[in-house]
Amino acid sequence: MSSGSYRGKGADTLYKHSISVGDTIAISTNDGEEMQGVLMPRYESASDRYIVIKLKSGYNTGIDVTRVKSIRKIADTVAHKAAKVSQSQSRQTDNTLPKIALISTGGTIASKIDYRTGGVRAALSASELYASVPELTAIASVDPEVLMSEYSENLVPGHWTIMANKIAEKVATGKYDGIIVSHGTDTMHYTAAALSFALQGLPIPVVLVGAQRSSDRPSSDAALNLIAATTFAVSAPLAGVFVAMHANTSDDAIAIHIGTRVRKNHTSRRNAFESIDTEPVALVKDGKVEMLQKEEDDKKLAQRHSEKLKARPSFDSRVALVKYFPGIDPTMVYGLISSGCRAIIFEGTGLGHVNKNLFGVLREAEEKGVHVFMTSQCIWGRVSMTVYDTGRDLLDIGVIPLSDMLSETATVKAMWALANTQDLKKIMQQNIAGEILSAIPI
Amino acid sequence: MSSGSYRGKGADTLYKHSISVGDTIAISTNDGEEMQGVLMPRYESASDRYIVIKLKSGYNTGIDVTRVKSIRKIADTVAHKAAKVSQSQSRQTDNTLPKIALISTGGTIASKIDYRTGGVRAALSASELYASVPELTAIASVDPEVLMSEYSENLVPGHWTIMANKIAEKVATGKYDGIIVSHGTDTMHYTAAALSFALQGLPIPVVLVGAQRSSDRPSSDAALNLIAATTFAVSAPLAGVFVAMHANTSDDAIAIHIGTRVRKNHTSRRNAFESIDTEPVALVKDGKVEMLQKEEDDKKLAQRHSEKLKARPSFDSRVALVKYFPGIDPTMVYGLISSGCRAIIFEGTGLGHVNKNLFGVLREAEEKGVHVFMTSQCIWGRVSMTVYDTGRDLLDIGVIPLSDMLSETATVKAMWALANTQDLKKIMQQNIAGEILSAIPI
């Protein structure tokens, strides 16, 4: 019998009631509140005054031990139950639940929780992640697999190739109704864009999901995001690459974003991810998928099983993203040209402008076959380089405007296009995976 | 008698009624609508079907000439009237209106309108800008001056020095209740930050104001922004550097932002500027200033005439802003070090992370005395580098987290600190002008 990472007051209370981390418990408080949920492990440095349980809603809550009037165990640890579920699933391959592959790549969603020791670890395996969210067993039969275990700031284009290949392999089995990729949030939008280009013609949804707060913390968003991602993956009519994260700071809705149109816009909030210049595709609320795209948008989103997967998972990193700022030294761009860079994505000001003192180096880039593309550091809106002299001069030089494509998506797309296509300029201006909402303005 | 740039149907209608651009006119339409306003010039390539008038609200509206039932002149051209006002002002220096200096630097707000020819020009002088918004004469006695005429994407740190010196000169006269700087919107937030550091201890408000749509277009935001900036400059209790732009897409409120906490977040909308991680200081509505800052924030904002101006207007451009992206080549950062860069502002992912393959070059930067600072490309929120291994490793290397400072503001601040202070590292971590809302986390 272990009370997990609990120490001090919290541990005493749990020990007294023979309760282990992972058990389902009922707590009555002095002020008459009744709560039921799964006992969660505590982060090692946390205050020992609180007992943390995951409620049926998926929300974690911390209860001050001094408020506890009574506490009792309702069921065994989730880990044990999940193990049993897993065994029964392997016996019942013909069960009627939809089938999902859960590919774990690392990040907060898969960190700092360990049901065996109650302690904190850097990585949680996909099967543990699955086991820690028992609600999933009611939605889908999940095949978990750990592909890698990286904080997402450490992912490079080579990792996108590994992920794309693994997903293509899972798709090829024909067994799955959807694929979930658990991922660190820091670069999840870059990966989502990468998979959108690498895996065109997907017959099923691939949903990236992360967490802003690790599973062991009260108010973790891990479980709800994972449940919603799975709900969408099994029941949405669409195929393609999506990102599932909290839609707001409360816990009532998870937004499903198009993989090429989403951005991490807050360092810490649970609703850090936002669709840019468009609405999310869907909200998942109360276990149901509510589609948000208007009718005229339907044709832009691929329907399930309407296409055949063409995996082109290579990326060429010889691409630079350069954010313009007043006082920027043209030497920086000369350096990129001489270091072998093949394409430069500029984040210009406003409608797509940079200082005229960069015109010389941009002309040299074009002469040397280094293509320069323009996006806007405004984030929202679209570049339009015909309105002012500066924009027209840049067009004359050969700089190509990318309409409303996000600079992050443009960078990833250029890396993909360099590796897989012959005409970078042309491909960059064609909409492939929702990355261009408005036609390219010339 | 000139009908300005009007051609075709529009010109015919105006010619018939002996009306010139700049005249105040009354129009009745076939469907019973009555409108009064100043006849505006048309952009030369625009459809000749519409007559554009500026309503009393400051809003421009286009009226289809086929809708016009009757049209009559109410008053002479604004240009003539403004000239008369200007003469009368020079005679009445003891008038009771507050006194404002209007410094014009260029941009959309000062472009594409010319009352003398009715045509379109690249630059409108400050006095013409003033004359084109006759409402200003009721709010303040305005001294207009053209300092420069640049699209803001062409401004470099040297221009900030020129502006700071000019403002300091105006402040030194002791004559003005406030100073308005009309500016292109593309880099207005960079300039606002620059002036915030260069002009500490301002006794009066300095308000930067721009327009997303030029004065000659229907739905131009120029007049309303200028009126609100002037209203704030003459009546707000505060001193410091601010930005005045539309608060939303309608025309009922102009937001006043702190100069170091504002960002252009949309390429084209009138409410493109947003305060980040804080509310605007005030809204200007119906000609009145509505302060928004909570009481606990009051002490952070300097009161009018509470301080004495210390102008330190120099900037050192040997600073680079680098946005991190997956696949970034460390060579790019080596290049910055060898080209003489003295400080690097990184826009990291999430809480302030970059790939571990940059640790080597960041260590080398620190060894060579090139200080590296961390902000977040999320834009909202704050970096916190103690939560994950990556952040702690970066702190060990010597990378300095900048809390919730905007990357654009951080870049400008480093340029200012390099030129004016001895201890860059220390100054960057101290709040000088509202650029740090939360204490720097270590």
C-alpha cells in the first residue's frame, strides 16, 4: 500500500484510510461538499496540504486536508484496472469500439506522473497515458506506442519524418479510425503543419494533442484534451491533420484546429492555441463533436476515406525564418545566403514590408537562386504588397507574398517543398493543406 | 471651382452644383436619407460612382451618385477655413485652448490626400493633416510641424533619435500640454518603445497616432484616431508615451496603449493594435477620456508634471532579434557573433526554450560578451525558464529571461541600453517604462 508521493498531512490522511495513488475515492468535506475521483500523485515539491483527485469530468482538483471530514476507497487503482482492460482488449479484437492508435512523442502531456511509484518522471509511456485516462476505454480501443520522448523544443525536421513514417505505417494497416499523437506544446503547431504537408490524402483524422499543465497538477488539461482528441478522431466526418487543445480557460470545450492554421499564442494558459484568420473546425463538448465550419468551407476539408494517402515525409532544413526589425543588419541575410540557405521566409511588417536598405541583399538572394517569401509579423491578416511603394518594389525584386499563410507554417512548407518538389516558388503559392485561405495577391 | 479628383458621374454631379473638394455639403438621397459632411477627394483609381463625404462623426462614407436626389453647399472648403483658423490662432496666442504640438513623420495617416489639387500625394503635411480634421480646432490649439516623411518600415534607430530630440525640444519650451506624433503603423510600436526609453520622466503625454486606411478612403480611421489622440493628450492626468488607435472595428472607441506594451496584431483592421498582457490605459469615447487602469496600477503610470525629462536619445543598432524555429542552423547565430552583434534577443518557444543544439553557440556568445536574452514567440504570457530542463540549462549558460517583455520592445530596449548605460544585463531586467509587468523569474 503506497500513498504515492504524498508527504506530511496529505500522506497521513491517505495512509489512515489505506488509499493508494490511482484509487477511486470519495471525499466528504467539513463544509458538506461531496467529491469522487481518482487519487492523483503530487508533484514532489508541492505543498503537502492538498490531496489531488481527478474528477469524473477529467478536471483535477486539490482538496485541503484540513477540510476533509471523511474519505473512503470506492475502487482499485486505475493502473490495475487499465492493465485488466488492456488484457481484455487483446482478447477481444472484434470488439465494437472504434480503434485508435496513440503515438507518444513526449512533452508535458506525457510527463511527471508515474502510477507505480507515485513519484514524478520525465516521461510517461503512451500506455500509461492511456491508463491514466480511464474514460478513453469507453470511447475507443486504443493501441498505444511510444515513438520518442522529447520536449518539443528539441524536435527537428528529422523527427517530423519519423512521425510521418510511423503514421503512414499505422494508416496502411487499415485498422484505425483515427490516430492521436501526444506532443509537447512548444512546437506542436510546427509539427502539425509538417504532417499536413507530408501526409496528404489522409483517409482518417490525425489529431495532435498536448497539455499546458502536467497530469499530476491540479487543473491539468491533459485528460480532457486527450479525451476530446479521441472523441474527434473516432467520430468526426473529416480526415486530415488537426490539433486538439482547450478552447477557453474553463473546461467545457476543446477546440479542434486545422494543422496549418494554428499557433501557440500564450506561454502558459490552457487555451494557448488559437486558429488564425479562421474558426476552429470543431468544438468537443460533453463528449460530442460540434462542427463549426460553415457550409461553404466544407469542400475545403477532406472527408473521411475520400482520398488515398500519399506520404512524402522528407524535409530539407536549408530554410530560414527571419523576423524583420528596425535596424536589422543586411549582413545577417548575406550570411544566410553564403551558408547555403535555399529559401528565406521573411516576417515583414504590416502588409509585408521591410526597410529599403534590405533591397540590395534581397536582390542578391534572388540572383543566387535563394527564394524569398513574405509573411507578416502581425500574425493576423494577410500580406498585400501592391498597396504601397515598398511592397511593389519587393515584388519587382522577386519577393513572393504568401497571403495569409502563417510564418511558422510557411517555414515548414518551404522545408517540405524543397525536399519533395521541383518548383518551390510555384508550390509555395498553391494551397495544399488549408495553409492559404485567400488567393495569393499579386 | 474644382471638383477635385472626381471624374465621370461623380464629377458631373458635383460640377452641376458648383461644389469643390473640402466644401461642407448636404445630400438628400432618393430613399429619404439626409447626410451632411465635408466632400473628400477620391483616390484616383477609385470608381467614379461614389461621392465620399466625411461625416461630423469623423467617419467617411461613400454615396452612390445614382442615389443622390439633391445636393447643396453649406460652407466653404475646409482648407480655406483652416487657413483662416491658423491666421486667427497666430493672432490669439493667449487663447484658452490647451496647446498641442503635432509632429508628422509620415505613414498612411499623412498620405494620399491633397485639398489644393483634389489629387493624391504621397505625403500630407502636419498642417494639412490638422486642417483636414477641423474638429481639432475645438479641442486644442495645434502647432503642426513636418519632421520627416517616411513609411514606417523605412524608419531605423537613427530616426528614433531625431524624433526624441524634436520632442525633447518641444517639451523644453514648456508651452505644450501634450505632443502628438503621426506615424506609419508598420513600426509604430517599435518607435513607441524607443521613445519610452529615450524620453524618461516626460512631464506631459506623447501620443503616437496612425491610420490603417488613408484619409481619402471611406471608412478611414485617420480623423477619429487623431481627434482621440488629441483629446487624450490635452485631458489625461498621465504623462509618458502612448499609442492611440481604434479599439474595435466600429468607430465608437479609440484605445490608448502604453508605448512599451503594444503590438500591431493585424495587417489591415482598424483595431490592429492591441495591448499585450494588460488592458489599454484608457478609451476615448464621445470626446471623453475613460481611464481603464485599476487603482493598483496607478502608481506605475507617471502623473502629469510629476517628473523632469531626462532625454537620452541614442540607440546602438548592434542588436539582433532572432525568432527560433525547428531546424534553425546554429551558423546563423555564429554569423551574428562574428559580425559584431552585441546583444541577441531570442524569441524562443513556449516559456522560453530553444533546441539544445543551440546551447554550444549560445555558450560561445556569452564567452565573447554577446549577451543573449529570452522572450517568447507566443506573444502573450511570460517566459519562465525554471519549469523545464531546457530552461534551466539556458539559465546555466547565462541566457537571461525577460519575463513578459515583448520581443520587439526588448530589441529596442537593448539598442537603447547599449548606447546609454554601462550594464546591459542589469538594465534589461529592470522595469523602466512599463515593459516588464511581472518580476523577472530566475
